[in-house]
Amino acid sequence: MPVTNVVIAGVGGQGAVLASELLALAAMEAGQDVKQGEFHGVAQRGGAVFSHVRFGERVHSPMAPRGQVDVLVALEKLEALRYAHFLKPGGIVIVNDHQVEPVRVGDSRPYPEDAIEFLSSKGFQVMVLEATQQALALGDHRAANVVLLGALANVLDLPDDAWQRTLERRIPERHLELNRRAFAAGREAAPAHVSE
Amino acid sequence: MGIVKLMSGNDAVARGAWEAGVVFAAGYPGTPSTEVLERLATYDEVDAHWSTNEKVAFEEAMGAALGGVRSMVTMKHVGLNVAADPFMVFPYAGTNAGFVVLVADDPGMYSSQNEQDSRYFAKVAKVPLLEPADAAEARAVTRDAFELSERFRTPVMLRTTTRLAHTRGLVEPGERTERERKPFSRQVSQYAIPVYARFRRVELEAKLGQLREFAEEFPGNVIEEGGAEIGVVTHGIPYQYVKEVCPDATIFRLGMLYPLPERRLKEFCARFATVFVVEESEGFIEQEMAALGIHNVIGKARFTNVGELGADLVAAGLTGAPVPGDFSAETTILPRPPVLCAGCAHRGVFTTLRKLGVLVTGDIGCYTLGCLPPYQAIHTTFCMGASISNATGFQRAGEPRVVAVIGDSTFLHSGLPGLVSAVYNQVPTTVVLVDNGTTGMTGHQEHPGTGHTLKGKPAPAVDYEALIRAIGVEQIEVVDPWDLEATERAIRAGLDHAGPAVIIARRFCRLLPVSKAETRVPYRVVLEDCIQCEECMETGCPALVWGADGPEIHEWECTGCSLCAQLCATEAIVATEVA
């Protein structure tokens, strides 16, 4: 069985690392070998954060080689652009329609408003979700990461019970119901928004 | 297989140490090593604590090992520089119970000031060096390290890198083996003075000879047979990259990097016209092999010593495959650097220092970010504690107005001796001690000033004012860095003072639970009063953005620090409840 490669990207504090840990746990629950490695800089918050999750029969490198990633999940649009070159040709991008203006350090270029169009023009399959809005409607904008995971679950071959067991074991009791609903919202939202 | 768990490399090292029967562990926080000690502290059987610095931690753990219990010390690569003194001397005596030094290197400098390859330290100290290749191995190799340490009565260096430390993988944990405390024998000839050390020096060489023989049979040095065309010598994380891009190669995987298995390496390399040596950072293995007379290798000529390797770069080195670049030539990929959090108390200090236009020597912590725009209020950052001693040097060079900025944890780590020196030598060094009540950058570790231990028990907290007064500083002032006027007044008074001066800028880190529990009154912008001077944007606060019509404050992010309001000339920024 070939290795499945997923990259999850976001802004520090958005929960990219937790989302990738949940994916790694779900793959483990499904009986697969898995490696998950995250990349972040010096500070607690605000910087770009991304994480690789790889699963299959046997995984070696903690990072997927560039050009071989099956799915890129981006919690923020600019971060989708930053890591899109890791995708394989025709790979899937699941992107939160959400913009976090970076604090400027000597770079006054405008924020790239056309990120989604650009990704489509490169031949990637782009799924756009209003994950932050959906999470907010469910009660907490921070659950956007799990909404996106729900959408990701639709395009991966992991059984639903592996996901459900993972949520149950990893998410604290008081947040479990919210995250279950966020996951379900992502499951339902995804197919309607695929752009070619 | 038994129960399998998803563990990071750091968690797995801690698990292996616990299984090996570690009784005492000490360290100082440093990315990417920090979580090893944090995880060890969660085991009831392990007495783990944060020390003031790595030298102290090393000596404490060393004392415990001499005292007869398995012990460990943890640090990042630059921490080993601080602990180098005991590290170089201890091997002469040798240990009693098992003693392992965990050192985490940071290729790519994700959170470090340099990219030193700590493997060289093992060679200089003449201690065996082990390096695992994933989390599962990290658990097993850590256990092995303690066995090796006791078998040869030597400290063992266990090296990891950021990629190993922070990658989760599947681990099958084992059980703990308790051990009897080994009695310490008071043989002075083993532990003291040069006249005895000269004998120990000779014995150290003999021990190294035994370790060389051991390396030949060490089961962690493995040859994985593959095709006859490509031979590779590799280790640790780079091994995973080689397996990824060249699964059919014949690979000699080294689990022990010092000393090397000379005979086996020579036999291996004789099978190939040329052998690739794939290693991250410097050409340590390649150089050692050259010293052994093995010259049919290609190493650093193909695999850069700069930054982190990856499967792409290893593929490029082995096969010449191109490394795909990103899309920055075709679209705008704005950088997203880390920033000081909304409400960070450091912001008030940097806003003031920028206004004063003084030369600022910095130190190691979140406040290092003060060097970036919009503050640009830190002009040097080198190593732990350097801010104060560098400032003294600048003063000696004739720079009239210098301020050192140092955090609370860093001050206790190695800032204090610099301040004592400034007092002793009567240099008018001005120090801003940014006291946020935690070790912020590495993820909020306790330290001797916080009032709690690593295990969460109450502890005496250092009284900075009393300490600084006791060493002879006469000008000491405590300010709230959210109060710009008071902060400026205190720093000016410090600069004007004829002797050393310390300004303690005290406010808890915003990410601490104690801060989050405070009542928060966010601010908002009254656009009709705004003259769009953009002065507020100079705070570089992530809660303040420039919207379609001018500045906007994200109320859910705003901590109510009021810094932007204090900078606003037209009082257009007001507290929400005042509106």
C-alpha cells in the first residue's frame, strides 16, 4: 500500500498541530504505520506553522518529498499558497476561506486576494470551506481545524470509526461534543464546494 | 506487538529513560530538547527538576550518578557549551551508575542562534555517542545508552535533532526495571587533582580502545543489504531520507557515531567503487572515515552542511534529481514571521527603547523579536546571558548610552555573573530585566523565580530586588511595562545614574493562566477621531490591523494593554466599556 501524504498548514494558534496529531492518531487507529512532524519557529504565536502526516504500511521520512503530497489542508489562504508546491500534480487543497493578515516586516505587497483562483489555475482540486464561520456558528471559532478534518476525512480512506475513536480519546470531555459536530459539519460541507 | 502509542522523539527518549530505571534527571529548557524533561517529570519514580543552567544541571545529574542512581541531563546544543566544563572532565573519572547526556541539535536553526554540530563534543570529550533514527528507536536506544554507560563506566552522549525530537511515530513502550543504588567508593585517586588525573588520562585512552572494539559488535550499527550499485553510510534522521528516496541501496546505518567501527566500515567501503556518506550538518562521519584511511566516499560535496536535509535534498545528492521550488515567483507569498503576542509586556519596553534611540544588547528569549520591525530596538543577540556583559563591553569601548535587555529565566541562568562584574568594575551598565514570570519562549517552564518546581510543587521564589541590591546595585526600579510613561522615566533614570542600574519591567506573560484569568477590557478605535497618523501601528500588535477605513482592533484578541491608546495623539482609541 502506498504512503498517503498530508500537509496541514496554518497560523500559530489556529490548531494545525492538533489537527495533524488527530489525523496521525486516526491512521494509527486504522492499523497503519504513521509519522507526523511539525515545523514552527521561535515564538508561541503568529508565525507560520505546518505539519506533515504520512501513513501507510511503512513510513520512513518524517517529511513528504516536495511534489508528492496528496492533500494540503490550509487553515488560512496565504498558508495554502506557501506550501502548495508540496502537492503532487492534481493534488487536493482543502482551504479555509479565512484571511489572517501577517504582521509586516518590511514587505508592503498586498495580501494575495486571488489565492484560491491561483491554486485552481495550477491544476489542483480546490475545496473551499467556511470553516471558521461554521465553527463560530457551532460555538467556538477554534474548532475550524476539526471542521477541515471532517472534509479531509471525505477524501482519505480511513474508516469513520477510527476518526470517532480518535476524537473520543484525544479531545477533553468538555470539548468533545463541539468537536464531534465540527467534524460532522466538515463531512457534510466538503462535496458541495469542489472547484475544478 | 503489544500496545502501540503515538509518541514524539522527545516523549520516547523520556519513556526509554524511565524504563531504564532513571531516578534523577535535570536540565534547562531549550528547543528542541525541552519536552524530554517535562515528560520525565510526569513519572512518579523520577525526580526531575529544572536547574538554573545546563552546567548546574549536568553537575547535579553527574553527582547523582556518582552517588549511585541512574541519572540524565537534558539540554539543547548550545546548552552543551555551557555544560562543556564538566562534560570534558567527567569522562576522566568515569561514572558509577548510568549517566546519559541528552543533547538536541537544531539543523535549520528553527529556534536557535547557531547551527553547531554537537557530535564533535563527543570526540573531544572521548565519550560514546548514540543517535536514534525515529521515536521507536529513541526509546530503545535510550535504554541501551544506560547499559553502555554502566558497562564502560562512562558518560554517554545521546544526540537528537529537531526532526527526531518533534516527529511523532509509533512506539511500543516497555516496563520499568528498578535498580539497586550502587554504593559510591571514596577513592580520591579516581576523582581529584592533576597528579591522579594523569593516570586517568592514560586509562581514558585504554577505555576508548575498548569502546572502539565495542563499536565493531554494537547491534545498532547495521548493514541493510540492497543492490550492489549504491552503497551508503548514514545515521539518524538522514537514514530515513535515504530509505525514502533510494530503497534499494545497500546501507550501513550507524547507531553509534563515536567511536566508529573501523574494520566494518573498511570492509563495507571496499565493496563499492564509491560510497555516499549522508549526514546532516557537518561532515563528521566523513572526516572520521578519512582519518581511518577510507577515501572512496562522497559526502559533503553532494549533501550541504548548511540547514536541514530532507528527502528532496538527499535525492538531489544521490541521483541529481531537481528540488522543486515554491510558487513565490508566480504569486505573492508574504512572509509570516512570529510576532510578540497581543498584550505582550515586552512591547512597552521596546516601544520605549526605540523612542530613546539607545544601543540595546539583547539576550535569548521571546524578546529577541524586539530586533524586528517595527521596534528594531535590539541590536545584538548572541547567547544566554550575553546582554549584560556585552553592554559592559560597549561601555568600555566608549558607547555612551547602552541598555541590556534580559528575561527573568535568562538572568538567573547566566546574566547574574555579568551584573556582578559590572558592579565590581564600576561600569554604569543599564539593565532592563523583563520579568514575565516564566520561561516564555520554550513554552512556560518554571524557574527559580516563579515559585514552583517542574513537578508543580511550591518553591521559594527569587527576590530579584533583594538579590540585585545585595550584589551592590544602588539604582533599582520596578515598573509596569504597560505604563509607557513610567517605563520611559525609569529607563532614563537608569541611564542617568552614574553606576550600574536595573529596571525590572514586571508583568506576567499573557499566555500564562494567571493572565488569562484577568478581566479583559478590550479597546476599540473611534474612526471619526482618527487622523490616520499610523502611530498605533508602530506597536506591531497582532490585534491591531489596518482595515478599509483605518485602524481596527480585533476585540477578541485585544488584551486591553492600552499601549496603542497611549500612543494615540487624538485619543481615538478607547476602552470598550468607556464607549
